Amino acid sequence: MGNQVEKLTHLNYKEVPTADPTGMDRDEGPRIGVSYIFSNDDDELEQQQDSVPDLGGEHPALQPYDPQLHEVECSVYYRDECIYQKSFSEEDTQPEEGDEGGGGHLSTYTPENLLNRCKPGDLVEFVCQAQYPHWVVYVGDFQVVHLHRLEVVNSFLTDASQGRRGRIANQLYRYKPLSPAVVVRNALEQVGCKDRDLSWRNSECFAAWCRYGKREFKIGGELRIGKQPYRLQIRLGDKRSHTLEFQSLEDLIMEKRRNDQIGRAAVIQELS
């Protein structure tokens, strides 16, 4: 029981367990996830981290961003169906021409390069070391709609990137997408929505809802009735993996994004 409590209390969010922590030994099958029922938008947390004043000390220079070094490979399952996958394996993705720092659809590009690749209705994921990924919906004319600091706003893609590299993220979720016109309309209709009127907990949930239209991406979109049909399978390397179970897709995405923010090395150390 002591080990289970330690595993739950390390999380940065305020959380409650979705099942009895004593109900399963951590070394015998998947361990439980957590419900982030009191958490704020993690993009807001990112802004708070970025706004910490410089106290004059020297900071080590960040290394060039390498997706395969920093990002966590994982798969998401609803019951037995894979609904999301991030993998750098050649078996799962094929390299693209001009690939830098990752294969196939996980290649990252500068914001200026992305402008030449994006089409209306595309989802874009901006990534950077030690930050939460930021998702946007490309709506055309070099502009995107995204959830930023607890408000849905319309911005130029280059401004929304804040200098981060990004990728077109259409292939990560395996749901059937809506038509590009509907995706754009979904996004534009929400511009100006903010604070308590928001139905999404972070930029990823908002962007994915625009593209797939599923209520599971919304706050409270699924009832928590004790069952845990969602599984987050985290790849640790050397054919090892670790599985977490969740009551809702919303909870799972919050944990997945936390892993993205702390980085691959920290996740592997945490689960060792």
C-alpha cells in the first residue's frame, strides 16, 4: 500500500484516485490512473512557469530539441481498440523527405515551414523541452484557433508557436475526422469562449474536439462510474512498457500531457 500511495502522490495536479490504491499490486498488471477533477488548464500552468523572473543566475543552455530523445512513446486504448499512438518505430511510421528529429508524421518543422504544409482543418502540435505540448487548429490564411490561457483565441500560426517547432498531428488520434470545413467551423464558433464557459481542460482536448467532435474530449463528457475502460501504455524501451488505467479519456490525456512535460527520461526513472 505504501508503494501505491507514493505512486499517486508524486503528481503535480490535485487529484483523487479513481479506484482503491490497495486493490492491485503495482507489479501485477496495470496500475490505476487518477482523476484530474480539480485541475486547471495545463497551458495556464505553462505560462506561469515561463513567467518566473530571471534572478540573474546562469542557466544551462537547452540542447536542440530531439523528439526521439525527449518525447514519450505511448499508445491509448479504449477497451481493446487503439485510439491514439505515438511511436518512432519504423514499423509504425515511414520517414518523410526532409525529416528532422523524427520519422514520418512525427517529424517537427519550424513555424514558417509548417505554413507551407498546413491545410484548413489540420491539427498542429507545437513541442518544446520541459513544456506542455500546445495544440492548435489551422483555419487558413496563416491563422489558427486554439485554447490559450483559458480562452479560445484566433492567432497567426507563427505567433501561436511562440518559436517552438511543430508537427501536423492529424494521425495521432485514430478517430474518423470530420470534414475540414466542419473542423474549421467548430473552431471559429468557439473564439471568445473563456473561463467558466470553457468545455475543455487544455489545448489538446479543444483541438481534438474540433476535428473529431467527440464529447469524450469535453470536461465531464463521460460519467465516472468506477470502471476504467481507458489504458495508457507507456513504452519504456527494451520491449518494456507500463500501463495505467483511467475512467475517462479526459483524465488519461491530462496524465499523458504531464508525461510530455516532464520528458522521457523522467518518466522512465519514475516508473522504474
